[in-house]
Amino acid sequence: MEWAIGVDGGGTHTRAAIVDTTGVVRGVRIGDGGNFQRIGATGLQDLLGQLLPPLLALAEPNAVSLCLALAGVGRETEQRQIAAMVERGGWTGTVRVESDARAALEGAHAGAPGLIVTAGTGSMVLGRNDRDNMVRAGGWGPLLGDEGSGYYMGLQALRAVTRCLDGSGADTALVAALAAELGLEDWDQLVPEVYGGKIDHGRIAALGPAVSNVADCGDAVALHIVDSAGAALAGQVVAVAQRLGMAESVNLSCLGGVFAEGSLLETALMKAIALQINDLRLRPAHLPAVLGAVLLAWGRDGDLPSEEQLARLRKSRLQGL
Amino acid sequence: MEWAIGVDGGGTHTRAAIVDTTGVVRGVRIGDGGNFQRIGATGLQDLLGQLLPPLLALAEPNAVSLCLALAGVGRETEQRQIAAMVERGGWTGTVRVESDARAALEGAHAGAPGLIVTAGTGSMVLGRNDRDNMVRAGGWGPLLGDEGSGYYMGLQALRAVTRCLDGSGADTALVAALAAELGLEDWDQLVPEVYGGKIDHGRIAALGPAVSNVADCGDAVALHIVDSAGAALAGQVVAVAQRLGMAESVNLSCLGGVFAEGSLLETALMKAIALQINDLRLRPAHLPAVLGAVLLAWGRDGDLPSEEQLARLRKSRLQGL
């Protein structure tokens, strides 16, 4: 097992960590967003130029395995192009390029088969079985899907408010809560601010926690939004499990800011899954995605980490990773 | 009753018609889109500069009443500003500025109380009672509402396709129908084409008829989309009727391209309304919106059209208005 660097490039931040042969995290760097669709080849080169040299300076003069796990890199052709670019840039060790979700999955189950459901700004379900088949559901983006994401819950809540204002929907405490959250004095401001871009994708996604709070207080409309989001994500989990031949027994981790904000969505999700899968084991993620990327870097060489190495990686939690 | 010009400024076309004192349409002009939010004050002046002089040349040298009914002009302050602008431009007769939906409502019921539900690219419900109260529901735009619009049905259908592809939703003939409609060889193209803007708002809205066709063939997923759209619009109709004190008896006209494409949405709508309103009278629109604007121009002077005048206006249908 070589030294390895894992890189987890998300929408707003990129984390990079270097791990020695025994599984000890020797250094961590945090940089700007690493979504390849947004920053492109030049942006990625700049980002790696900032993140990697200080980490490499910590390594012994061995070859280092690298795994770049980046948002916006779902297709194999892109992954190969990025790997070739890094090799042209003078990288001498092995290079593996994956999606950030793949690294999150690897980290969540410490390399074992299982599923993740992520719900942050967007949402998706990803799973892998013991024959190394990968299956995805969701992740179609804000217009075409993203059920259960912060954006989905925020938008559903705004729609519920408009129906309430029209008199065609039930009364809901969301009206007051979202007006406060958005700083609106009058709901007449909603249409110009949404279509004028002042209330943009990010601000709608940030309404997710407020929706959860209102649901926590027992508001029926907000509860329905959370329940339907949980049911939609559950449908994706069950579909992925079936396609992977794991319809009876599933290890699942729930990741992302919407779950962290409160357990209501998780409860709704688990309830809906339990109707269709007998043996559902909900597990907190073993390792963060950046260390999932380290596992993927090692895996490229055919090695599997030992229990001792995993135990040392897990201690990195204490270092705030 | 004076000569009057009605102008119906929609998203893609603007129609203008001049009507003499007896109710005979003496001339019609068609120009570019008249959505005030898009074309602004300068664009509107250009548009009126093209449309009005040829019509005024047909009028006897009397004062002519004008009603501009424009998309994107919902607020009274805007309406006053536009009227003042036209008067500064040298218009000597009366000027009234309204939303295009207001003119559609006036035309649909020939000035009598009633409701309209429009479903084209967008959707909304508008009604007026015999005390001249106006109430609206829906019309919140593509992100916040527009249930039952072509865009809504197209987007719901695309979401149903993604769920079917994921295995988390039922099989549906929409997969083949929409791929053909969008010219997609592979659904992997969907995400880049939607978020890259190639499949834009207009192209999604244009999927409405295809969804209706698939529903007509008995596809359960497409039928559910149409039924839920009808139920959502029905909720708006009932809410408007209640707020207008017409909860027992309603005159309703269904307008817009989605209704014209087939009667399935209308059937779903009527079925859902009938559960809540006893005396529902579905009526085809008496007059097009541009002649609704003529009625509004006349109404500004406090006059009501006679039966003879209305009968002559109605004959304009034969002239393709």
C-alpha cells in the first residue's frame, strides 16, 4: 500500500488529504469549489496546483496514488480525459478520477457494498454490490428531479404558500416562516424576486431547514412535504437495491445537509423503505468522502485496506474531517 | 358609444382591432409579442407605432377609445404609467390599460360575471362578480405554480420519464413519445440539453400536446399527470368562485392551447369542479381577448354594449379573430 491523496471536489469546497501507508492522515488542505462542469480544465489545474504541492511536501519520496473525486464528473470519457491531463502535468503515481458521489459511497461503507442517499442542495441515491456493479437513481438536477433536496423542499414549500394565499390550498405556518426567512414584507414581492433572480436556486435550497422546523412543530402542509420527499427518496433506494440484487438486505447511509438539519426526513425515508425492504441497516458514514477517495486511490492498485488502516483513518474524524 | 381599439398583447403575438359605433370590426392588425416585462416602454411605443396608425386611418375623425390589454401588466401603478405614456404620446381619446387576462375574461363572458381558466404556456384562473370584484388564483409562473399549463405537463412528464428510467417509477409510453418529440436518441442527452438550455422553457411547454396524446391512449402515468393538472386548476376555480361569493353557481370558459389540443384536461377539470360546485356552466368564449379589450375600452366611458353590438362583434369570429 502506497501513500495516497484523496480529493473531494464539491460545489463550494474541495478537500484534499494525504494518508501514509499505515492509514494515518498526515495532512489536509481545503480549497474552492471543484465542480468540473463549472471550473473546467484550467480551473481544475489551478485548484490542484494550490492543493497538492503542500501535501506532497509531507510525503516520503515514494510514488503517491491519487484519486480525484469531483462533482460534475459522471462520465467515463471525462474521467479518462482528466486523468490524462494530470499525467501530462507530470504526475508519476497512479491517477484515478471518479465522481464525488462515488467517493462518498466508498467512504460511507468503508469500501464495503451498500447504498448512500445524499440530500443537500441536490439529491441522489448511489449503490454498489459485491460484484462491483454501480447503480444510481435520482440526481437529475433541480428541474427534472432532486426530490428530497433542500431545493425541492424549499420550492414545494413556496408552492404551498402560493396555494394558501390563493385560497386553493390549506392554511400553513409556512407562510409566516418563509416570509421571515426570505425577508419579505409582502408576498407580492415573491414573483419579481424569484424571476428576477434575487431569490435564486441557493436561497430556495436554504429554505430546507425552515421547512423541517415548521414540520417539527406539527404543521400538516410542511409534514406532507417532508413525507413526500422521504417517500420519493425511498422509491429511489428500493429501485437501486433491486437493480443491485439487494432487495432483501441493505446497508444505507444518509448524507448531506438536509439530513443533518433534523431527523424528520430520515424518519420519513426509513418508514417508507421499511415497507419494501426487510433488513434495512441505517449506518452513519464510516469515513468522509475525501477518505473514500483515498480508499479508491488504494483500490486502483488492487489493494484492500486492513482493519488497522481503516481504524486509523476513522480517527481522522477527531481532526475535523 | 365611440369607435374603439382593443389591443391584446400576448407573449408571442399582439392583436389589435378597431370597432365602429355599431359593433362592426372594421380592421385588424397583428404584430410581435406585447409582454410589457419583456419589451419595455420603448418596445411598446414601437409596437403601437406599427399597429395603431393603420387602424386609426380607418376611423372617422371621431375620438377613439383605446384599451391596451398586455401580458406582464398586472399592477395598477404600471397600468397608470403606461396610460400616461400613451397620453403624452398625443392620444386624444380615453386610454385604459389592463392585463391580457382581464381582456380575455371580459371577452369570454361578453362583459358578464364569470370565470376563465387559461392553460397555455402558463396557467391562471381569473373571475369577476356582479359587484365588479376581481379575483385571481394561480399565474405564479413556471417555478412557483402554473399547474395545468403546457410547461407543467411537459415537466411532469419528463420527471415521470426519469423515474421510469431509474426504476423508481412505473413504466410509461411517455419514454418513447417524448424521446421522439425531443429528437433524443439517448436519454443521457436529457440532462446536458435541459441545463445547457437546448431544451428550454418553450420546448418543454410544447410537450403538452404529446402528453395529452399519450394519455388519450390510456397510459396510466400520462393520465395521472392530466388528472392532477385538472384537479389543481379545479382547486383554483373553486377558490376564486368562493372568494367572489359564487360558490354555488359558476360560468366558466376554458382558454388556451392546452385545452384546444384535446378535451382530456377539460374533462378532468370539470369532474373535479363538479364535486364542489353544484351549478357549473361551461361556456366557450363569446369573444376573443382583443374584443374583450374593446368592451373594456367602451366600459371606461360607462357604456354597456347592446345585444346588437355584441351580436355584430361575435360575427368577427368568421373573420378569423
